[in-house]
Amino acid sequence: MPERVVRLADEVSSLTRARLKEVSGVASSTKILAINASIEAARAGAAGAGFAIVAREVGTVADTVRSLSTQLDEQLAPLVEELSTLGASLVEQVRGTRLADLALNAVELIDRNLYERSCDVRWWATDSAMVEACVAGAGTDEARHASRRLGVILSSYTVYLDLWVADRDGRVIAHGRPGRFGSVRGADVSREPWFARAVATTSGAEYVVDDVSTNHLLGVATVATYATAIRAGGEEDGEVLGALGIFFDFAPQAHDIVTGVRVADADRDVTRVLLVDASHRVLASSDGAGVLSEHIDLAPMGSTEVGSFTRRDGEVVGFARTPGYETYEGLGWYGVIVQRPRRKASPSERGPRTLAR
């Protein structure tokens, strides 16, 4: 692992410097002993002449050992420093690549989920119950039948909060959960972006997506709204009779995705997994913070669609733009993972260490 390369480089540096310091100390002590021996040999006169020669040789050896120690320290220091720098760079690159891969996984999961929503809305808009309700209007048996039909659909598709049928004027005439959301029927949605854009579609093959937002008629829940026109005869080119809006229960589904990303257990407390929209507004976060209110600074990514960068504070940010899925092009969303640097433990926190001999 890259982190181990860095740790080994630090350990090699520490051990080398410690041992070289010891060697230098021994050389200095030997030199002093050689000097003292030379002094004593001089006092002994002719009798100490032979010993004086040995003392000088010992002193020369001590000088040589100290010189070698100094040279070794000077030569090893830049190499160890370079190894440490390369290791740190490798750690950053590997971590960044890993986070970018995880970010891509997160945005791909939400894309696949939302692709199904785009299929659902176009399919259900052709259901004869929806078409007949729009023809008959509010308060009719057809409208009540459409509500029951929507309720049946909701019993199988638990990812939705509700499904609404609005007539051509934007009045909700049927929905699937009247017992839970009693104020929906009769609501005027003509000014809602999803409705206006849905009835403006030119084909039954088209659909529209509204921004993720909170819906007050659905208990201020966070929803992703998909819509399309309901057309005469359920035909792709039929006359527009109204619109079907389906409300994906976004918050819990997206939260499951960001909390389910496979971050190492040891890194979970320093890692934040996010889904953000095209303007970098937070749509979901693994810590639950900043949803629909916080904007993430992704300026360093430039025009790159998948990658990573490191901030000045040491945070590593991995990101990936939606690649879309099947016929679903995506909405320009990003998966983003922010990992803070872990604080280094002090020697006392690391505890005693035993070196192999």
C-alpha cells in the first residue's frame, strides 16, 4: 500500500539518522582516546614511540569513519526525502483514483434508479384509466377509478410518494394516496414547472424532470418529479389531455446510496459521500448535512468529468459526472467524495514499539 511506502521511508530515515549519529559519536570518542593516547605516549618518551604510532593510526581511522558517516548522511538524506515525497504523491494519486471510482459508482446508481422513473412515467401515462379520467374530468367515476389504479401502482412501487393526474387546466383530478395526502385532489399545479413543460412536450416518447425540491402538498418531502403529457388514446402523437406527475421519494433513496458506498471502515469518520446537481448543490450527503442548501466548490476540477484533486487543507476530493444510463442522459449531476486527512497520532498515542533484532 502507498501509505506503507511512506511509513517505511519515514522509518528508514529515522533509523538511518539515529545509527549514523551513533557512529559519529563513536568516531568522536575514538578520536579523543587517540589524542589522549598520543599525549601519554609522548610523556613516555622512547618507550612510548610504538604506541604513539598506533594512536595516530587509530585517530586516522576515527577521522575516516566520521567522514564516511557524514558523507553517507549527506547522500542518503535527499534520497530518503525523495522516496518520502514520491510515496506521498503516490498515496494522493491512489486515494484520488479510488475516491473518483467510488464517486462514479454513486452517481451511476442514482442514474440507474432515475432511468426507471423516466420509463415509468411514460408507460403509466398511456394507461387507459389515466386517459379516460382526463376525458371525463374531476369528480367522475373515471377519475375515481384512476385514483384507485394509481393506488394499486403505488402498492408495488414503494419508491414513490404519490402519482398525480392533472387535467389540461392543471387541476389535479386523481392521485394514488388520498388518505395520506388529502389536500392534493383539486390542487392547481398549472404554474408548476413540471406541469407546464409536460403539456408542452411534442411526443409521448418525451418526459420532463423537475429540480429536486421539497413538495408542501406531500408533507414537505424531498422529491424528484418526473412528468409527461397524457394523450388521447394513449397514442404517442395523440392530443394532449393533461399530465401525469410522479413523485420519487428522493431523500431516503439517495441517502441509502451515499451511505452504502464502500468506503473503508477505517476511513468512514473522515469521509463524506455526496450527490450534487449540475450547479454543485448538495442533493444528498452521507452525514445528512447541507441537503438542498450547501454548494460544493468543485472549481479545481475544471472541465474534467472524472478525477480528483487535493485542497490546500489536505482534503482529497474525488468526483465523477453522470454518464447517464441507457436512454437516460442524466441531469449533469456528480458523485463527490471528500476525504479529510487523518490526524497523525502522537508517539504517546501510538504506544511503545518493539524493533526486531
